[in-house]
Amino acid sequence: MKSRTPIFIDSDVVLSSLLSPTGAAKMLMHLPSVIRFTSNLALTEQSIVTERLGIDANEHTHLMKKLFFITPLDKDSVKQYAHAVNDPFDAHIVAGAVASKTKFLVTYNTKDYHQEVINKSWNIIVITPGFLLQYLRSR
């Protein structure tokens, strides 16, 4: 049996999976070959956007409880990851991927991350959901 691949999923992918009944984000939510992580700080971000977009908060909560491990982060500790992102407010996503010991940071916003820095510093690949699905199918 193949081992499951740990992945940290950015908020944009989580929200996309709740908005669209099809697509790569939705497929990732039900893929048995991965272990999904997010962080407490990403959950806060997701809750704010969920409300703003009119997404059912109960559906979001159910998804998180059923499919995700939540990595606890301290707001002060994420500052050290600011050099790995274009916007310092995204540093918590990199911090979560590192703290979760994942191999992949899954996002639709790859341009927001300094991919080479993240890969060289923590051996994490920043990847879109579609490309991750392709990679996992090829193994």
C-alpha cells in the first residue's frame, strides 16, 4: 500500500471546493491518497471569506472536521516566513505548510509565493490542485 502524501491546502483551494461541485479542488477533498492540512490562522481567514461569499458556514465546518488536520500556529511565529511570499499576510500559509511537515503547498495563487525559496528552504513544492492530481496519478 502506498503511503499517503501530506499536503497543506491554501484557503483559495478550500473555498473553491465549496463553491464548485466539480474540478480539481473538489477532487482533492475526496482523494484518499493525501493527508490534508490547514492551520488555525487559515481557518480564520476561510471563515471570513466564507461569510463574505455567502458560503454555508456549516458546510465549511463539516469539511474541516471531516477531512483536515489543523496545525496550530502562533501569529508571531509566522513573521519569519514573510521573505517567502509577496504579501506578508500570506506568510501564515507557508508557516502552516512547514509546521505540518508537508511535501506540497497547494494553491491556485502560485505567483504569490517565492517557490524557489520555499523549495530550497523547506523542501516544499508550491503547486496547483490540477498539477498535484496529475503528479499523484503518475505515481
